[in-house]
Amino acid sequence: MSPPPETQGYKFNHTMIRVKDPKVSLKFYTEILGMELIAEHPANGFTLYFLGYDHSKGTASAEEKSEGRFDREAILELTHNHGTESDPNFAGYASGNTEPGRGFGHIAFAVPNVEEACARLESLGVPFKKKLTEGTMKNIAFALDPDGYWVEIIPRHFTP
């Protein structure tokens, strides 16, 4: 089924999740998962961080990447509400996988070698909700980001 003509040119651009501590979350997504911080926008009481993978082969400047962030697909937006990182009473955000608040499920990353990727994550101390050896689907895993969001690790040529 082809999309209606009215939606020609639409792109799925980004998904936003809230994070407690941007330093910890940015380290996870940039240093552990290899994403690039494309843009950072402080606002009144919160900061938005836009992350993605750079497939421009280094030809785009930081300004071009930031300006083009809404004209590409697969961006992750981390939203930090200022003060949560130092609030001892802050209980965290609902990951979407437990009650109350069940709904959002996970973020997925397709990797060239799922076994190597999971071994690397494990060696870096990343916790898992489901390892490759667990459950019935032995070709996918679910790691946990610093806020408890499920991060699915799948092979690039995944067949469910």
C-alpha cells in the first residue's frame, strides 16, 4: 500500500525521552552506543539534546548538522528537566514497560554483529533486561540505559 499523496515528503524524525541526569545519559548514548550530539538547546527550565549517527562521512559542519536535524530520520531527543539530577526525592521516569505508565516499549539499534555488541556492552557494565542467552528469541537483547529505558540490540538483517 502506498502512502497517500498528501503525506509525500513526510519523514519520521525523532523520538523524545526524558532523562534524569544528562551527563550520565549523554555518556551512555555517545560513548557506549557511539551516537553523536548533533544539537543542544537550553530553554527555560529544560535542555534538549539531539543525538544521531553521522553518515555524512565528515562532510557536514557542526552547524549544518544542527540546522539539518529536522530534515533527517532517526534522531533521539533527550529532554532534561533541570534539577532532576540533584533531587534526592526524584523517583525517575516511567520506562513504559511497567505499571503505571505502560505504553512506550524500547529504542532499537541495529548492529553488524549482535553477539559482539552485547559482549562489549556487558564488558562496559551496561545492565541487561534480557541477554541473548535468555528467553526464546536468541538473536535479540535488551540493555538498559541509565534511566531504565529498554534498548533493543538487533542484528542488521533481523527477521522476527
